[in-house]
Amino acid sequence: MAASSSIVCFGEMLIDFVPDQSGVALAEAQGFIKAPGGAPANVACAVSKLGGSAAFIGKVGKDEFGYMLADILKQNGVNADGVLFDEHARTALAFVTLKNDGEREFMFYRNPSADMLLKESELNMDLIKKAKIFHYGSISLITEPCRSAHMAAMKAAKQAGVLLSYDPNVRLPLWPSAEAAREGINSIWKEADFIKVSDDEVEFLTQKKADDEEAVKSLWHDGLKLLVVTDGEKGCRYYTKASTDFYYLAHYIWPHHSDNFNGKVPGYAVKAIDTTGAGDSFVGSLLVSIAKDASIFTDEAKLKQALAFSNACGAICTTKKGAIPALPTVSDAETLMSSK
């Protein structure tokens, strides 16, 4: 039996097809580069590449692409004991266009794909219960039976005292409507101990501007240990127990009270080619730091150091095409940080 992993990622793994030239529409692309993807799988590979211990739980098709993805996990040092192969559905595919600014547009092939068919009875509960951190997104909430499997996995992790990490990773084309996406993403919001959202996701979830601090604070819930908003090349913002109730006390009455702090950590300027996987690289890095030292939630200096490292990891990931092939090592990130 394989050893337990400290960070267990749950959800989808798929193949991204990326045009071989940047800035073209899908219909205009002459050729595509095949790249492994799927946010939770990217995070697992990011963790492993940074020296952490990671496992992935999810389902792929019993097809050539499915076998390829399972092999990629293993090649990247990720425990694949929780990976299942479905005989009746294909591995999911996504065609991803890269516009001139490196931003993405998606077209998905999953009707249904294997990842959507994972059942609660198929979960490797042993892997989940022995983890330090259980990480997931929201795509696994869209349809049954995967939604029920996701809920059962979260419940088992919570009962075992595992830290719950949530990156909603909004992919609107996969949901029936924007409203369904908001509702689905919010349905498990208050279970998480740590949440990472992008500035775009803040706008989508709150329907207010991402730089509106009140909007961001409306995403806080009392069970949270840390909320992080990524602002692309600008870096990130962090919020700890400074919920609106604490805000006045934290800033005016106890300005040095260690449990209540928020702030910003600047990003790194790089030439972005493809932003795919940047957020996953950021999250994987931060989860490695949290798994090593949970005092990061109450020690602002340690948190800022970890976030600066995560910003570097996210930045490096944008300098190559595809997600997993672009994930940095510790020395890659340290080199970028020392060059600033």
C-alpha cells in the first residue's frame, strides 16, 4: 500500500489542446499542442514539483488519453492511487485559445466525460482521511454523481480534522448558467478553511469591483483561516481573521494583534505567454508552505514570505505554454525572487 500524502487534490484531470501559435482564434489555429490540465491535477503536480507530498483523486477515461494523464501524474511524483478509469466515458478535452495578452478562452468536450462520473463508493477514503490538506475546486460540483462524491470526500476530510482548501476556478461554459455557477460555488463556501480566488472571480461572485474591499470582505466567513485574492501580475491580497467585525479592532485598537491582519504582496514582472496554470502553481506553492508550518495563518511575516514565493511560482508558470510543463521548481522561484 502506498504511503499517505500530505496534500490530496480532488477533481478533474483533462487534456488541454493549445494552438501552436499565440493570439489566434480556435477556428484559425493550424495545429494544437496537447497539454495535460485540470486545475486540481495541476495543483497536485505543482505541490510535488516544489518538494511537497501530493496525491490526486479523480476519474479519467479508460482510453489512451486517460492512461497518458495517469502516467503524467506518476512522472511528476504524484500519488495516483486515487485515479480511476471509466470504461463508458472518455477523458475530458478542452480547447484553449490564447489571446494576444496571454488570457484564455475555453471550449470543452465533456458530455459526459469520465471525471463527471466519479461515485462516492469509488473514493479512496483512506487517502483523504490521512491527508493534512484536502484541496478541491467547483467543477466537480456541476453534475451528479461527481457532486455527491465531492460532498462525501469533503465531509470525511473535515471529520478527520483535515484542512479544507478551495479554489473555485470559475469556468462559466461548463455551468448551465452564471446564476447556477454562483449558487453551486457558494453552496460549499462556508466549509473551507482556506480559499483562493482571482480578482475576476471576486467580481463574478460579488458582482462588484475586485478592488472594492467591502466586496472582498463579503466573501469572508467565520470558519476561514485565510482568504487570498490573486491580482495577476500585481501580486495578491491576503485576509486573515480580519472579518468586518474585527476590522475596526484590528486596525485601530489592536493594530499589532497577530490574529487579525490583511495586506498586499507585490507580484513579479515577466513576459507572459500563457496564463494557464498560474493560479494552480500559486496555490500548490502556498499549500506546501501551509503543510510545512500551519503557524503561517497567525504569523504575518511568515505568510508574506510564503505569498511572495507563491507569486514567483505563478509568474514563472505564465512564461511557458501549458500548465504542468510550465510548473516551476523551488530554485526557479528563488532565482526570480533574487533577481527583483
